[in-house]
Amino acid sequence: MDLTIASEMDSQKLLKLALRKGGDYADLYLEHTSSHEILLRDGEVNATSTHSEGGLGIRVVKGQNTGYAFTESSLPSDREEAAKTASHIADGMVSVKSPIPVATLKLPNRYSTLNPWENVSPQEKMPFLYQLNDRIFSADKRIKKVIAQLSDSTSRITFYNSLGVHCTDERPLASLSVSCIMEHNGQRETASASRSFRMGSEFLQEELIEELANEIIARTSFLFHASQPKGGEMPVVMAAGSSGILLHEAVGHAFEADFIRKNESIFSEKMGKRICPKGITVIDDGTIPGNRGSLNVDDEGVPGQKTFMVTDGILTSFLHDRISAHFFQVEPTGNGRRESFRHMPLPRMRTTYMENGNDTEEALIGSVKKGLYVDSFSNGQVQIGAGDFTFYVKSGYLIENGKLTKPIKDTNIIGNGPQTLARIAGIANNGTIDNGSWTCGKEQSCAVSCGMPSVLVSSLTVGGRV
């Protein structure tokens, strides 16, 4: 299947058809993605899959309305029909705009692809999973089951719009996840770990096997000694790295400008105002080399960039796609993202994190008389408008008289995103990006990443035993 546009002339023809009824703006998004998965369970590779898909999405914007159509066909007639379908969002009552002549963007390359995945067969990948399985089983006799999955994909993107922007991008993505079940004296515990980067098959390194094996064994072993803590209001120290998921869910979504434009976010009227103490800077970054959330260019032809949402406690930017940027009369921030050619782009995060502070983690813990230290999260729920959240804490420790004491597990922390930001009483200097296989599910699925240094929140509700 031909998933390219043969010439600039063809792209201009499709854009003219899309604008034929008087649309203000139109774009073409061509994508071809090939993906592969290998699953190991019970010591054997028992499932492999290969998937390839592609197509063209055509968007037309007229005022506050958007028309969208897509086709999986490479036939010119089918593509032209999709352009005509998208054009119907406009009413045809104004003069028709002509697309601006094309200029190709020059983009940096933030993805390492020393050996493309298409050069590696499933048979060459399988030994890597067997090595990981054997390494975990050999480390602890309590291991009862290991499940490991290796997935890789390569997406090739071509983009044109009526503003004259043209760009291409080739996006690799590799992920390895593993979970295990341990049993000790009749008690069973399970934990999981993952890594994901935008890179080629050089991802498959011995060091990765060792790192994930050690992590999964330590996490699962920890749970045998942990218990559910008592609930109540208390200070909470959030560990560096994966605690960034709270930043993503409880705060980051409220900065996405589609919610701002619809006045659905608690931050809608806060631009330029102080929303948290001095010293807190929150960033959404698409420029970290090899990071799962990074992009050379977003899905609207805007180069990847680093966006300071909160600077020293002041709200300084929302996360914009082209539609919200036009509405607010600002530049887009490179956050227009989509799951595939079948979907319209939306403002979405990339890699969201907080900058380092001046404290040490030990000092934050030492300042707490009675509280909680949390370092591993799983499921959570967030109400975007109000910012209220609940997150399930997989593991952590009690803090008593400035010391980590009893291991804890299986509790919830409950709070409000803006209030939590305002209650940050200390930030450590140990900022860490968590390189797990995070996926954001806001209407569509997109690869993201998150991180933060350890932070002390003066008060959160901890749900636990009475």
C-alpha cells in the first residue's frame, strides 16, 4: 500500500478540496505504523504478533468547529473523498482560501535508532526474554511465575497543512515490561516494572535485564514485610521518579488548553498568577533525547519544545495545540498529539516533571514527625475540573520521628491538585525521570513520561485501616 503523497502538487490538491467550502485551516496527516509484540509466560514464548496499518487523516477547522475524515486507502479518489467530507464543517458562505506554498521544516533528531527494529526478527528477540526469565527465577526460590512482554513499533509520519508547513518524522518506540508472583509461607505477592525509550534494537542490552530483574525482585520481596497503614491527614513525602504520575494526572491535565478554552479547568483564570510557593517550576518537555514522551515534531507540524507551565510558582503557560493557540492568540507549544491517523489531535502532555529544589530527601524525611513516604503507585482517578484525585499506593514506609520505619502497602492518597501544589513544603535535589511504559488515556492513547524530585506535601488524606 502506498502511504505517501506522491508530490507537493497532490498535497496542494487535497488541501484545496478540504478548504473548498470556506474552511479557515486544513491539514493532512499520513501515518504508517508497524508494531511487534512477544509475550513470555510460564517459561515459554507463547504469543507473538505483528501489526501494520496506515492511512490519511484530513482535518478542516472553521471558527470553533472541526471537520475530520480519514481513509486507509491509498487511491487518489478515496483521499479526495475524505477531503470533501472534512470540508463540510464549513458553510461555503465565504471566499475560499488557497493553501500557502510548502516549506519543509528542518528538525532535530531526538531518537537513537542505531539498528532499526525492522532489521530484527522475532527469533532474534526471543532469547532476550528467556534471559530475563531465567535471571529472575535464579535470583529467588520464592518466584512462582514470570510474565514478560517486549514490544516495538516504528511510525512514519508525513504532514502538510494550509499554512505551508511540511514535515516528516520516523518515530521508534521500544518497551519491555515484566511482572512476577512470589509465594512465601502461603502468602502471595505480585509486582511489575517496565522500561520504554524511543530507540532501535540497541534497547536490548544485558544491563536492562539486570536492572529490571533486580527491581522486580526487590519490589515483590518488599511486600511480604509491609502492611496497610492507619489512615488520616498527614504529611507525605513523595519519592523521586514515579511520583511524577501525580504531577501528570492531578495537575498536568488541568494545564491542557482544551480544558482551559472550555473553562473546565480550575486554572482557567490563573494565567500569570501565583498558584504555588516560590521555588516550584513544572515543565512539559518534548526534547529529552530518547525519552518515551519526546517528539521531534508534534502531530500538527509544530517542532518539539520545552514548555515551562509553572515558573517559580507562577503559572506561565498552558499546553496548546493549534486550535487553542489560535483561540488564545499565542504560539502553539508542540502539544498537539493524536493516537493515530484515525484521531484528531488534542493538547496532550509529553514528559512532565518538576525541577530540582535545594533540599535533600533525607532532610525532607527528617522534618516529619509522623507521616508517610510513598514510592510506587498504580491506579488513580482524577476529576479534571476540580482537580480532585485518588491514587493507589503500592509501597512505601511510615515516617516516625524523622526516620523511615515500618514498610507499608495497599493504601490510597487523596487530595486536590492545586491544593497539593500549594502545600509543597520542600523539594529535594534528586530529580528523576521515570522511564517506565507510561501511557496517557485522555480520549486517545499516547506515550508519555513523567518524573520529579522527592517532595514533601504538608498534608494529604491517607486512606487506610482505622
